Amino acid sequence: MAKKISNGNVYMATAKEVPQIGKRYYCYKLNSVDGRPKSAACYTSAVKAIECIGNNMYKVNTCNSIYLVNVG
């Protein structure tokens, strides 16, 4: 059975660096526009928790959202 992540804001993203707790995180949020994937650069709110969930994949909890990030 899959774990429930959150009822709030959950995003898929890519980044070049592993996040650091207490700092804002620069990443690229992935969205779908007219059925096509698009990415938009953004800074998150402060990182509260980080969990490695796989090969270069991280679950990043911020003050306002959760990001599932592929770092590479």
C-alpha cells in the first residue's frame, strides 16, 4: 500500500544540488501546459526536512509545500 504524502501542495522538480535544511532551495518545478511538460525555475521557502527516497530522488519538505526532486 502506498504512503499518503500530503493533502497540500506537492510538486515534482529537478535540481543540480541536494537541499540544505534551513535554507531556501533553487529548483525547477515541472508543470503541464497544454499537455506538454514545462519547467519553471523557483526558490522554495525554507527547507524543513529532507528524505532520500531513491537513486538521486529526494522528498523535500518546506514551510509551504513538498517537492519530489530528482538531483543530478
